Amino acid sequence: MTERDADVDLRLSGKIVSRCCVEYVFILEFLEKHARTVIRIGGRIYIEYSDTRLSLSGEKSTEAAQACFLFGKTVQKALGRQDGSLDLSLGWALG
């Protein structure tokens, strides 16, 4: 079995980040009519988009605040990796 075989599709494709919180960890919430999904991300969060790369810590408020632009973005793909990491692809279209 390869590492990719152990990936878990989190079934968030097409869902919109409804809430983005920082409480010494990053918290993304996806709210729907009859469901609520919460992802807590401890440690550092690495964000890549366009030509920008961010390495942020939920424990440092000035860093963590930079991740708030994730609010309102639509998930294209979400995979839980075997090593416990999260691979989350988001739509970057404005609007």
C-alpha cells in the first residue's frame, strides 16, 4: 500500500468555508442546512496561492489573522493524509 492509498477524501468538495476561527489552533467550519463539519488544525498551517507562500501559527495572533481570507472560499478537494496532514484545495475566484 502506498501513502496515497491511505488518503481519505473528506467529502468537502463544493462546500464553502462558513467560519474561520483562531483559538491557538486554526478552526475551519462548514455549515450546511443539516450538517456542521469542523476541522481543527494544530501546529503550523502552510498556505500557497498565486506566487505567495505563508507559514502561519495559530498560537501567534498576528500570523493567524492572515488566514482569515479563507472565509467564504469553496473547497475543491480535501484529503486527510496518512501522516495526519490535510491537503485542502480551495477556489480562489473573487466574489
